[in-house]
Amino acid sequence: MTATGPATQAAAPRGPAGRPGTGRAVAALILLALAALVPLLGPSAALHGTGEAAAPGVGGIALLRGVLFAALCVPLGELFAHRLAARLPDAPPERPTGWAVFAAAAGLAAALALASVVATGNLVPRSLADVDVGGLYRSRDGRLALIEVDAFALAGLCARARRPALRVWPLAAVVLAEALRAHPAPETSPSTGYALTLVHLTCAALWAGGLLHVLRLLRRWRDARAGAALLGLYARVAAVLLAAVTATGVWSALRRMPADTVLDQLTTTAYGRTLLAKAVLVAAVAVLALAARRRLRRAADPLTAYVPARAEVALLGIVVAVSGLLTALPVPIRWT
């Protein structure tokens, strides 16, 4: 297949995505199952032999946080991919069905469940009577949990809005609430932690969600040249996003684990072990991204980059699940 010729253009997107719809659905279900197993089974493996105690229901909380992060990635990535497509002068007008409404519903459900945990004193509620809704307004964590609930509800209402700004603000509120939640007030230099998490989470969501929707656009379009141009444009921006994710992630890790203790804590603490697993996965994703970029530049058919890009987005889904687990495990805070 070449990048020129009407016949080639008509068949281009179907080449990399020629599996039957049933096969794709089964593959997606398998991937979701694997991603769900990470937070459910990960705590016992991460905590084994460390002497650390996890909070009650850590597996369920990790799963909910993973769902919340995924619900943030999907709509932000959708807006990002459509913005990139709009920059192409000859981009086809076709767009796949938006997933923002479904993502907002999933995010709202996860945020409500997490708020119920906060409302019971960070314990898993056994009944509705255990949930003190009024208590959410009296604590910092409770107010942040309510902000996330309200923000996802508003994101669902704004999901069909034509003005991107209306869809961005509720999602930005979730990112900000997560940045504040991850860094309590007693922390030394919390403003630095807020900024690092804000940049890290935003760039990660654009990177993972953006690639997902870029690939969806490629499946929808019938123009090989436009598809290759969009993938190339995304690749250039993704390189910057990866650099920002890496820099902020390393800086955040060093704030929790000073340089002279990192090597020890990466193997002896649950947080360190999970962080190490996440770093390995991100490195694998970076290798796949480089392979896709190489194919874009040198292959006779640039759209063969779809294959490593599809593997990349699958691994990014696992990274999101591991990130959810990371936020639920005890943090070895050693401020310097």
C-alpha cells in the first residue's frame, strides 16, 4: 500500500484495522480485565514482605482511582485529538462517536464511591447508614471529593457542547482537585507538589487519551495521507508530553524518596515497587512510540505505524491502572 492513488486512499484505514468487530471487542474486554486485575491483585504483591499495612479495601480504592483516571483521559484526549485534526488543512470531516458522556458517567460513579469512603473516615462503608454526607463539608478531603463528583456531573452535561471551553473546565477542576488531594497541607512545600501533579496528570491524560482518539480517527478516515499526517502531528506533540510526564514523575518521586534512599525503597516498599513497575511500563511505551515514529518517517506505508501505536495505547491503559494502584498504597513520605 502506498500513500498515493484513489484506490489506496479508500482502503487505507481498513488495512491496519481489518480485524472483525467481534475480535476487536473481545480484545478490548481482555484488556479491560487485565487492567482491572492490576489494582485488585496488585496490593498483595506490592505489600508482600514490606511490613507495611494498607488501608482497608485498598484493592477496590485502587480500582476506583484507575477508573477515575481513565474517565479523565478519555474526554481530554478526545478534545486534544480533534484539535490536532482541525490543524490539518485537508482533514476529512468524519468524526467517530464521542465517548465523553460514557467517560463522565464512569468518572461520576467512581467519584461517588470514593466520596463515600471519605465520608466514613476513609473506611469502606458497609451500609448507607455508615456514610456521613454532611461530614464531607467539614474536611479538606471531603470537599475535594465533592468537587470531583460535581465536576464529573458537569462534564457529562457539557459533553455535547460545541464550545470546547465548556467541556474543558469541569475536567480541569478534576485535575486540580486530584493535585490538591495528593498533597496534604502538612507537606513541606505543597505548592510544588500541586504544580508537579497538575502538569503530570494533565500531560499523561493528553498523551494516553489523545493517542486513543487519534487511532479512532484513523479508523474512521479513508484518506491515508491525512491519517499519516495526523499520526505524525500527534507524535511530535507526544514527545513533549512524554518529556513532561517523565520529568515531573521523577521529581515527584524524589520528593517522596530522597536520592540516597531511592534504590532501597524501589524494592523494599510497596510504593517503590509499584513506581518501579510503572517506570518499566512507561519505558516500554516509549520504545513503542519510537518504533511508530520510525515507521512514520521511513516506511513505504506510514500507516504501518498504526501497529506499534495500537500496542502503545494498550500499554498506556495498563499504566493508568498501575497509577490508580500507586495512589492507594501507603506513601513512604520522607520530606527533606
